[in-house]
Amino acid sequence: MDKKNTGAWTNQLGFVLAAAGSAVGVGNIWRFPYLVAKDGGGLFLLVYLVLVLTFGYALLVSDLALGRGTQSNSIRAYKKADKKWNFLGKVTCIVPALIMTYYAIIGGWILKYIVVYFTGNSTVASTDGYFTNFITSVYSPIIFALIFMCITAWVVYLGIDKGIEKVSKIVMPILLLMIIIIAVFALTLKHTDSNGTVRTGLQGFLIYITPNFEGLTLGKFLQIVLDAMSQLFFSLSVAMGIMITYGSYVPKDVNMNKSVQQIELFDTVVAFLAGMMIIPTVFAFSGTDGMSAGPGLVFISLPKIFNEMGSIGIFIGIIFFIMFAFAALTSCISVLETLVANVMEFFNLKRKNATLWLAVIYSIATVIVCLGYNVFYFELKLPNGSTAQLLDLMDYISNSFLMPLICMISCIFIGWVLKPDWIIKEMESSGDKMTRKGLYAVMIKYIAPFVMFVLFLQSAGIFNLIFK
Ligand code: PHE
């Protein structure tokens, strides 16, 4: 689409912060820490770091360069690059279309906790069953989700530079500052149990960063690699058209290579800091047992701990949930923006109309998915072994099933049809050198498609079928 209609980032900083805004989201704050706790602490960190610098790099470069090179959002980018691959653009759009049905709901949960902390009800939020009671109630989650949806839609409505970029430039530095404050605070914690055991945040930090090889088998190691891999591309917002769309708004004189490094760094640092705040805190108050709380860590364990901390806990709780809301907001914006850009192009609509239409449609979808916890409640056994309600089902189809599949096909397309040189040329079009060229080509041609295939087999439950 014509740049005049879509707009562009004003400069490199604006672009990097907006892309980092998309990348830093609930995945960093919520999922990363519990994966680290589950997958051997420092061992997971190491595997993750290696993957960020290799796969993450290759995938992020591919999406962004494809966007800037074709000057098109995801629905058209593949077609512009090669007519025969039009279908891939269309399939890619399904991922944000599904994610958008539930992302605002999670945003709404966060908003609810902000309100709870501000209104002095944090003690109530720390009681057993509070979170479950809240998300299974009929009205409250819908109201908060719709508020979150309105804020998201408002920013997208304002446009690229005046909306998304402006908000990211304010929110992202504050987010970073807030998470540093809480992470450092976590290290100073000291807690004495009722039986007299003293545990400190610093000890928890050591558990967090020390690789734990206990009981490690080849199978377990592979599981860690796959966990890190799926976390990685969810976290970098790749393989769903978002970074293609954001790439299409990048002015030609921006140094893409540096930008990619900065985005990767921002995303990884925030994930690391999230672990650095959550794991030592949970360890100090509940020991290693508390660390296995899984997805419940953020909405269930942390409010309990904040409550135990007394008045400082309310303060830390407020900072934490505001920071968390910022992370979710900028990600949700990127999902909606991608859909708006696609709809604008596909139906030839103006931004404002496209945003309004999508906001209405997704408000309805949000209500339906919210009701998945009560009116439309069901328990579905997924191929990967977990039990799902409506929200989990949307998450499963988009992230576990479609993303690895699309990523694999996209790597094959870029590696073998379009060829890595096309991407490298685009990366260097501003006159700056691309530093990891050789690595990029090997990754995108050989290693990434293979690993994506394995990841797909695993998430689709095909491994379970074969090895049962
Ligand atoms: N990257 C975001 C995160 O880490 C998640 C996200 C997924 C954002 C999909 C947009 C789309 O949470």
C-alpha cells in the first residue's frame, strides 16, 4: 500500500521502541519466569540466549526486512515478493486475528488488579480462589477487557507516528525503569518462615541463574529447547505478520541491523528482569515449592506475597501491575495494528473506519471468549495433553499450531525461493553492514525450518501419537 496512506515511524528510536513494545508483553512477564523455574533455571536462560542470538535473530530479520523491502503489510508482502506465495500472507493473518480474541481479556485481568490495588483491596486479592472467582464471574472480566480494548483501539486509531510511536516512546522507558526497581527490590528481600527458616531474595536469584542439571535426560533437554523455542517466537512477535507490518513502516535510511539488535536486547533484558523479580520473590516467601506454581505465579502467588510484605507490598504491587499493563498494551496495539493494516488494504478502507470496525468485531469476540469461563464453559483435551477452555483453545490454535507451521513455510520460502540474499540486500540498503550474514543464511535455509517442523510435531501432539 502507498506509504502516504499508512504512515511511517519518524525515526529509528520510534521504530525500535514500537517493535520492542510489541515484543515485550505478557510472554516476558508471565510466561518466561515460569518456564525458567520449570526448565532448570540458568540452563533455560543459556539455551534461550543462544536461541535468541541465532534463531530469534534470523526470524526477526526475515519479518522486518520482508516488510520494509515490499513496503507491504503481511497480507500482501508475500505476494509482492512472489505471486505464487500469496496464500502464505493470508494464512499468516489468521494468527493475529485469533490472538486478538483473547489478548484484551488478559489485559483486562491486569487492569482489574491495578484497580484492586489502588482501592486498597489487595488483601482480598490475596485470598484463595480470588483469581478464579474473578475470571469465572460474568460481568467484571468483560467490562475490564472492553476498557482495555478501547484504550488499544484509541491508540491505533490515532495512527502510526501520532498513536503507536508516541505511546511506545512514553511507555517503554517507564516500563523498563519500573521493572528494574522491582527486580532490584526483589534482591533485597529476606523472609523468615513460621518454622524459622530464613530465605533471601539473593539466594533465589542464584537459583534463577544457576544451571540445574539435576535429573537431566536427553528427552528433558529437548523439551527445554522446544519450550525456549516456542517462547522465543511468541516473545519476539514473529511469524504472525506483526513484524512484517511494523517493518513496512520503517524509513529507508534506518539502520535495520542495529535496530534488530536493539529490539532483541530490549525483549531479552525485560524477560530476564521479569524472572529476576518474580523468582527471588517467590523463593524468599514460598521456597522452591512455590516456584512450581506455573501460570498461577503472576495472578495468584504474587498478590499473596505482596500482601505478606505489608504496606510496601501494596506499593510494589501497584508498580508491578502498571508495568504489566504497559507491556500488554503495547503488544495488543501491535496485534490490532496488524489487523487494521490488513483490513485497510484488503477492503480499501481508511484507518479510522478500519479501526472502528475491528474494535466492534473484536469487542464481540472478546465477550464471547470471556464467557468461555462460565456460560460457554467446556473442557477440551488438546493434542499436546493440556485441558483447554475457549481462551486456551484460541491460544493453542494460534501459538502452538499455526505459528510453528507458518514459520516453517516462511523459512522455506525465504531460504529457498526468495533467497537469503534478498533479505541481506534489504538489510544493507541503508548503507550499513549486516553483521551475522553467514549465520542468517544457514539458519533460515536449514536449521530453522527443521526445528520448526519438530516444534510443530510436538505442539500438534503428533509426537505423543507416535511415541505412545
Ligand atoms: N510478544 C508478546 C509477548 O511476549 C506477545 C504477542 C504475541 C504480541 C502475539 C503480539 C502478538 O507477550
